[in-house]
Amino acid sequence: MATQNTVARRQTRSARERNQRSRSSSKKGDVSSVRWNIPWGVPNLVGIGVGVVVIIIGYLLMNSAVAADPLTDKSQWNNSTSTALGPILLTIAYCVIIPVAIFWRKRDEASVVEHDSNSANI
């Protein structure tokens, strides 16, 4: 029991010392700003924009194919091409365009050269 208390005291003491060091290192005159580095660039945002436009077109196509009399089961669709094309566009936008736009990253020249040199040694 005594050793557990001693270990707990040491841990709390070291935590207090770390807090005091961090407080003393940040003086009032030393204001360090936090800069957020978002890994998305222009190609990512353009891709997401294209995906959103394709989604809007898909929903508009599905909306234009509404039946003439939706209350009856025997009504026919006004535009059968829209009922086929709308869901296809939505699937492509949600499953291909948006994920590719999110995960797209331009390769650095250094990583390409490093990868090529590693594959040459094998």
C-alpha cells in the first residue's frame, strides 16, 4: 500500500512539474499561433464541387420522372430514362467522385524518387 501511494505521488508530482514547465514556457509576450494545415488543395475542392453538381443533377432527373398520377399503382412514369439515369448518376457521385476527391493527394517528387530507388534495390 505504501509503494502504491509513493508511485501515485511521483506521478502527480511529475504531472504538476510538466504543467508548470508548460506554463512558464508560454510567456505573455510569446504568443504562438496554431496554424491548421488542411491537406486538401484546389483539385480536391473542385472534385467535391463536381460531385455535388452530379448529385444535384441526379436528384433533378429523378424528380422529373414523377408519375402522372402517383396515387394509383397503375400510373406510368413520365420519363423512364430519368428513372434509370438518375440513380446511376447518384451512385457514381456518392461512391466514386466524392471519395476520389477526398482522398486525392498529389505525389511529392521526393517520395516518387525514394519509391523508385527502393524498388530498384529489390
